[in-house]
Amino acid sequence: MIGPSPNPLILSYLKYAISSQMVSYSSVLTAISKFDDFSRDLCVQALLDIMDMFCDRLSCHGKAEECIGLCRALLSALHWLLRCTAASAERLREGLEAGTPAAGEKQLAMCLQRLEKTLSSTKNRALPHIAKLEEASSWTAIEHSLLKLGEILANLNNPQLRSQAEQCGTLIRSIPTMLSVHAEQMHKTGFPTVHAVILLEGTMNLTGETQSLVEQLTMVKRMQHIPTPLFVLEIWKACFVGLIESPEGTEELKWTAFTFLKIPQVLVKLKKYSHGDKDFTEDVNCAFEFLLKLTPLLDKADQRCNCDCTNFLLQECGKQGLLSEASVNNLMAKRKADREHAPQQKSGENANIQPNIQLILRAEPTVTNILKTMDADHSKSPEGLLGVLGHMLSGKSLDLLLAAAAATGKLKSFARKFINLNEFTTYGSEESTKPASVRALLFDISFLMLCHVAQTYGSEVILSESRTGAEVPFFETWMQTCMPEEGKILNPDHPCFRPGSTKVESLVALLNNSSEMKLVQMKWHEACLSISAAILEILNAWENGVLAFESIQKITDNIKGKVCSLAVCAVAWLVAHVRMLGLDEREKSLQMIRQLAGPLFSENTLQFYNERVVIMNSILERMCADVLQQTATQIKFPSTGVDTMPYWNLLPPKRPIKEVLTDIFAKVLEKGWVDSRSIHIFDTLLHMGGVYWFCNNLIKELLKETRKEHTLRAVELLYSIFCLDMQQVTLVLLGHILPGLLTDSSKWHSLMDPPGTALAKLAVWCALSSYSSHKGQASTRQKKRHREDIEDYISPKVVLAITDLSLPLGRQVAAKAIAAL
């Protein structure tokens, strides 16, 4: 540092010495704090860069004196940073007076940035706290420098720099009071992995098989050595948290069905894995005893659900044989006594609203009855069947029935019955007006219900098992080729959108010339497949001035006037079409979507029109969400008062996704558990960045941790986050990331304990989970991504790459992995 800029060769030697730990951090910090010629910008910048290398991972190995030495060195470095900041601020003030403000502004910003980065860590504030207790005089010097800096900055007009300096000052002033303030402590929750697995299943995989969830939970219990009572308690805690967090509407109903219908079935299966029925019943009773002590959680759930949730849960567990009658009565009495002290809602508030729990429990037997009704011959009593379906459309009945069916594993059967009904009603020969309108309504209601099921629970629920030679039903064909879904881009010129010209011409003539849509002997499947080509013809005519806007209104009224399914098919094509258009070409297509989305105010509509329009608008809003965001367009769909897409578009705008990932993981790690919103953000980032990017960046976050308890918590949370797509994450972790870390000697320092052991444990947990379940099917949400076969990775070549035993580090990691098992 003897010239105007540092000697680059010696500087590179110093950086190498620091990276290889040939010199201690305390000696480097002490040396930096002795430099006091702050006018030499390049030298100061080089010293700040050196501090940047290690200030977020300060550590010390050796005797107690050396550890105290690190505390003193950091305090000296803190004093030096304050002096440097004050000198830069003074230069900036002089520069402003002389008319050259750039002289000190850059250096001041750098100093404040390093101060903030160094002090943002609780550990880095704790070390100067210890040094302050050792040498009170050194702290006095810090306070004087802080006072001087405040006086200089008070005269600056740059609000950003002044705000940053105030924030640094607040962090420094908090150091002496650290022992009296218990902020930033990790909130202790029992077993965050169990909690996250339950939240993940309840939020994103209600239709998943009960057996696969049971196996996953059993593996977590075995890997983490969780006692059964605490294991069951964590399941109930996660269910109540999910209920409280769930957005109003469909998500709330799904969570209610998951908690009160699916989880009791999961526990029944878990009972078979336990050693004895009596033992498991006692463990469930013990878990409820623990749960009753969590009064604030139960009170919050009761307030949200407008009933005594624990009471309903105990009744269900009693019915399933998970608790004895005596235990149920005893636990109910205890909860009743606790509820007397709970905050009461106003007498009139929600008094007449039936709780969702009651409605869901009633919906379950109703699903069975509807399935039996749907098995009957549709041609014998179509009016009776229409009455049943019309009742399903009222209020939230449809969502209640679908949630109950999904939680009890009957949704696929439910969807199959409606596909058969839809297929039956596509064409009717020799019919009069009334049977034709009944057939049109049955087709329309079944079509809308199936679209709603596909959007809410995934298209996999709709698709039948592939059978050679069997004819594919119309709705399945349309959904696979024409229906917009997340991650599926449609080609508007695809042959599926271009049926025979004769059918298209007759449909265009019918829409344009008739006062309303004809129903008798109408082939609804052909109309749905022809509507896209008809819309293209009508759009071209409108753009070329052949048709006026009044004609377009009449046509769109005809499309949605009798059956809403035609409007859904039309918008499905328009969404694909708008994606392919330039910015100045989209207006008329978007205007047509607006026309189709609005309800028709006419007396000449078929039965249940308002109910059908509500479902239609929900379907259209989901269909259009992506394209409206991409085209920065707004279309106001008629509101039902409930957010139809609560977990959509959660990423903050104009922020790099890596920054979002690290931020959300830091928050989750600090809280100690994953919430529903975070799960959806992680899932979106996984889709957007890809499996390698997602896994690699989260592993980097794990390797930054330096405290044993933090690394263990991070492993538990990462395992639960990786459950979003465990098999693919495991393939990337074992096939790419671990070999890269083990074979690159420059990265070996990051595998020291405790993060090294933590990574070995995570790798073993992921490998165990993936290998035990790789014969099973991927869940709906995982099938959207490109998948590799785990069998490709079970080979000697990859095993050697993962743990190269010729390397000392390879032997160390292999030993850690075996120990983790």
C-alpha cells in the first residue's frame, strides 16, 4: 500500500493466503485497521474488497485467546470502517462545495455497504459485543466516531446515503444491548419436515394417493427418529396451520376436506405400520393431549372455521377407531372447558352460516349417492339427472363435492362419469325442442364441470388409462389439444382448430343470421371443435370492415346465449391466437374475449344460466391469466367475491429470481417452518429456473451456514422443499452437484463441518426417499416438467463420481453418509 494503488501481485498472494487459511482472519482485520490514508481511493477499495471475502463467514480455530483476538480485531475493523466512512463523507461534503460531488460519493457508498453487510449478521454483532466487555475504551472510540459521522452526514442532501448510514448506526447501537434483546431467535417448531410435507400435500396434491403420503411420512419419521406422539401432533399442527392460512373459497374447502377426511384415513394406514393397535391409539390420545395445550392455535382455527374444529376431528378419529370412546369424551370435555375462555365472536356474526367442516362431512356420502345416480341409464330420465346437476351448481355445492371426492380418492371416478355423460349428450337424433334443450344443458353442465375439475385438480384426473383401440371421448381430445393450461403453449393453426370447411361455414351462418342458437339435432362436439375456425372467419371479417361491432355483439351473444361451453372453446382458441399476434394486432381479439366473458341479460336463456355463467367466468379467468399478464391487458371478469386464483403471480416484479429464492429461503430458515405461500413461491421458482438452478442455489445457501443447529434446521427444511419434485432434485444432486463439489479442490473448503456433514445427510435422505418411491408415479404437478429416469443414475460410474474414494474428501463424505444412515 505504499503507492497510489496497491501492488496487484502481492495483493493476489494475500488473497490466496486468506482463502487457504494460511493467515488468520483476526491478523488480516488488525492489519487493515492500521491503514489510515483514506485519500488513496484504490487502496481503500482493495482493503474493502479483502474484507468482503470473509466478513460473512468469520471463524476461528484454536485457543480461547485467539477467539478473543478475533473479537478485538473485528471491533478495530469496525472502528476503521467508521473512520473511513466519516473521511469519505467529509470529502463528499467538500466536493459538493467545490462542485465535484463524485469525488467522495462512490467511496462513501462502498463504506456504508460494507458496514451494513458486516453488521447484518447477528454473529458479527456478537463478536464486538464480547470485545466491548473486554475493552470498554475501544467502544468509547466507536461511539465518538459514530457521533462524528452523524454530524457530517446531517449536512448531506442525499437521502439514500443518509438512510443507509442511519441504519448502520442503529445496528451499531444495538450491540451493547444484545444480551437483553432476544430478536432473530429461530422459532422452535417440533419437526419442520413433517409440517412441510403435510402443507405441501394439503395445498398442492389433494388428489394424491393416500398410500404414497403414508410411505413418505413413515420414511421421514424413521429418518429423523421422531416419537409417534410428537409425529402425530406435528401432523395435526400442520393441518390447523393450513386451515388458518388457506385463502377463502376453493382452497379453504380443499384444506377442510384434507384435514377432516383424508388425514384420518392416513392415520388409519399408519396404524398398520405400528407395532400394536393399542400402542398407536395411546399415541394418538397423547398427541391430542399435547394439541389441547396449543390453545391459541386451536382458538384461531375455531374462529376461522366458525365452529369447534377439535370436536369434529375427535369425532372422526373415534369413527375410524383411532381413539376409544372414553378418550374422545375426555378430550372433548377438556377442549370445551378451554373454549369458555376463548375470545367470542359477536352474537350476530356468522351465526347463520354453516361451518365448512359440517358441509364437507355431509358432502362425502353425497358424492357416493351422485356416483350411483350417474350409473343409471341417462336416456330414461334425463330431466331427473338435470335436476341433480342443477342442484350441484348452486352456491359452493360443486366445490364442496369435488373437494370431498378428491380427499376420499373418488374424484377420478367422478370425472369419468361426467365424461361418459358428456359423450352421451353430444348428439341426439329425432328429438323435439324440450329433449333437445335438456340434452344441451346436460352437455354444457358436464363440459363446464370437467373444465373446472381439470383447472382445480389437474388434467391428469380427467385422462383415462390408455387402451389400445378404444375411442377417446370428445372432452379428453379437446382438453389435450385445445385447452390452455399452465406450461402448455397451443398453436392456433393446429389441425385440431381447423375442422372441415362445410361445418365451419354452417356454424358461421348460424351465429351471424339466427336470432339465437338452434338446439334440435345439434352436434355439440362438432360445434365446439368448429367454433375456433368460425371465430377466425368472424375476426377477419371484422378487421376488414365486413362486419360492424353490433354484428360482433350479436354473434358473441349467440355463442354464450344457450350453452356456455361454446364460449369456453372460443376463448381457448383466442388465447392461443393472441399469443402469436403483435402488440398492435391484439385489440379486436381481446375485445372479443371481453364480449364473451360478460353475462347475457336476456329472458330467453336455458335453465341454471346464472350458475353456469359463474363457472364459465372462473374457467375463462384462469385460461386468460397468463396471456393477459404477458400482454399487459386487463379484462374484468364478473366477480364472485372470492379470489379464484389465490396463489397465482406471487413473484415480486423486476427482481432477479435468484434474489427472490435466497430471500424466501432466509425467511423460512429464520421462522423454522415453511408456510403455504412460500411453498407456492418455491414451486414457481422451480418451474421458472429449472431443477439444476433451483437445487444448486439452495445447496449454496446451505453451505453458507456455519452453526450446527442452523445447518440441521436447513437440512430439514431443504428436504421438505425438495419434496416439490424429489426424484428430479435427487438426480441433479447426486449426478451433477455433489460430483462437482467433490472433484473440484477449490470447493473443498465449503464442505468443512458443519455444512459438509449436513450436505451428506441431505444427500442420503433424498437418495433414500427417491429410491424407495421411484417405482411410483410422479404427481400431477411434477409431470409438467421434463423428467429423467432414476434408473439411468443407478450405475457404478455415477456412484464413483459421487464418492470418489481415491480422494480424502471422498472418503470423508462417504463416511459421513454412512454415519447419517
